[in-house]
Amino acid sequence: MKIIITGHTRGLGKRFYEHFVSDTNNEVIGFSKRQGTDLNVSIDAVVEAALGCDLFINNAYAGRKQIELIKRLNNKVKMIVVSGSQGGFFNNLIPTEYGKNKKDLSEICHLVSLDKNSSTKILHLDLSCLEGNEVDIDDPDNLKCDYTIEFNQVVQTVDSWIENPSFNDIRFNFKITDLLYDQISTKMGTKKELDQLVEKIKQAVDKSA
Ligand SMILES: NC(=O)c1ccc[n+]([C@@H]2O[C@H](COP(=O)([O-])OP(=O)(O)OC[C@H]3O[C@@H](n4cnc5c(N)ncnc54)[C@H](OP(=O)(O)O)[C@@H]3O)[C@@H](O)[C@H]2O)c1
């Protein structure tokens, strides 16, 4: 397979890169800032390399560039895997630019999956805290988790999807632990909406018990 990955030098993208490059039948090309491709400057080199590829892994976060890449590559590549974030869901509680971009990203993935004219299969990964996530919890865009998702779990999910692309969205585990509750309420400056959400969760669970 010909595979293009953005953000292949660190974190999840690096793990994808190592995984796919280990199969010598694959041709894998990575793009990252330190290697000379800043998506915030231009996405043209990535689009050009990806045209006609089997798999485009749209992983690096760079403002609205993940969304632009989908628009440019829809119907021009066989499969797209997108690193999204559950920060998109929490954008209603803690509005941030990151949360808004990830929410819009999730929506465009859904719309592409509904496009009857598109031959591109798309998978949106609704990720939460990943392994090795050393975040600054004072950063308004970041939440620190007391549990994480292993990269291998994400890579294995993508491998299964490639074999059987019959779904288009995967939500990884995210739980409102006490640590997260404290951070979210601090960032919101109020506990009101968060408590409503926690109450809703409790009621849903109580009803199904
Ligand atoms: N980490 C988490 O807990 C978490 C949670 C939810 C969602 N996600 C999402 O998962 C994806 C991967 O996250 P991660 O934490 O594994 O990434 P990361 O460790 O922060 O690595 C970012 C990668 O993207 C590249 N990159 C960043 N900005 C770029 C730019 N403007 N142009 C080109 N390349 C750029 C970096 O390249 P250089 O090395 O060259 O800088 C690096 O390879 C992101 O979309 C993120 O939003 C992550």
C-alpha cells in the first residue's frame, strides 16, 4: 500500500509510521514540521504526495488544516484515517479553538461518509488521552487524564478497519474521573453544566440497570 502520514515524528503518528513501514510491501511517506513541512504554511506538498494513495493518515493537528486536507483529498485517495479528539464533545462545556476545530473535523468526516459520490472510505478516531500524554494542565486547551489509551490499541483498530472498512467512527474510552471533573469544572469556572452532565450519566446508567 502507498501510505501518507502527517505528524509521523512523535506520538501516535510515529507509532503509525513505525507500524506501516515495518511491512516492506508498503511505501510510507511522512510529513512533519521538523522535517520541513509546516501544515500551517502550506498543505500542497502533502496533497500532491497523497493523490491516488491507498491510505492517508490525517494525524497532525494544525488548526483547520486537517479539515482542509479532507476536502482536498476526498474522492482522490482510497482511505482516510483521521485523528480527532473528544475535546470536540467538550467544546460545549469548555469552548476552545482546539475543541471547535475537532468538533468541525468530526462533522466533516461524518459528511464525507454520507457522500454518495465519494469513493473514499473515511474513519474518524474520536481519541482521548493517549499514552505518553504529558500535558500542561494549566493550558486551557489541555486536560490531564489519570488513564490513557495505548498507541497499539489505536493502530490495531485501524488495521481491522483497513481489512473491513464498514464503520466510520470509533470513540475511544473517556471517563469523567475525579481528576477530570476537577479540571473541567476549574476551566469552566462553574460546575453547573458539568453536574448536569454527570447527573444525566447517572440517570442513564440507573435506568439501564
Ligand atoms: N495526545 C493526546 O492525548 C491526544 C488526545 C486526543 C486527540 N489527539 C490527537 O491525536 C493526534 C496526534 O496527537 P499526538 O499527541 O500523538 O501528537 P504529538 O505527539 O503532539 O505530535 C505531533 C506530530 O504532528 C507534527 N506536527 C505538529 N504541528 C505540525 C504542523 N503545523 N505541520 C506539520 N506537522 C506538525 C509534529 O511534527 P514535529 O515533530 O516535526 O513537530 C509531530 O510529528 C492529534 O491530531 C491530536 O489532536 C491527541
